[in-house]
Amino acid sequence: MLALLEFIFSTVGLTMIVTQSRLFGPIRDLCGKIHKGLGYLMGCPMCFGLWAGILVYFLQVYNIDFILHGFMGSITSYIFYLILSPLMKKYD
């Protein structure tokens, strides 16, 4: 069960980093200019999620946990930010 949760959180974290983050914004734009289909892949969570799941699977098989933990930390931090953001604004 724990391996499944690790897989899910890692895949979602990687997908959100690539398709939604400001960090990858210029890369998404560049990919869209190079090839329109590649631009769609980098901007679509469902499309990129397929390839993210495959990559995360192979990272698990080869025990490259530090990258997986980074992806999990990313999505966990973002979820907590979404939950706590309204509270922080309320008490500012």
C-alpha cells in the first residue's frame, strides 16, 4: 500500500511541476515552438501524467528514491499551501 501511495504522489508531483509550475513555463513555451504536439504534452496533465507514471515506475524499479521524494515533497507542499492559504489571508 505504501509503494502505491509513493507512486501516486510522485507521479502527481512530477506532473504538476512540469505542466503547471512557473519553473517549467519557459521550457513549455520553447517545446511548443519546437513542435506543437510536444507543447501540448508539456501543458496537459493527463497527457504528461502517462509519461510521468512510466518514468516514476522505472525510478522505483532502480531505487532512485531521492528524486521520487522530491516529487512527493512538491505535491504535498502544494496541497498544504492550498489548504492553508485561505487561513493565512484571513489572519493577515
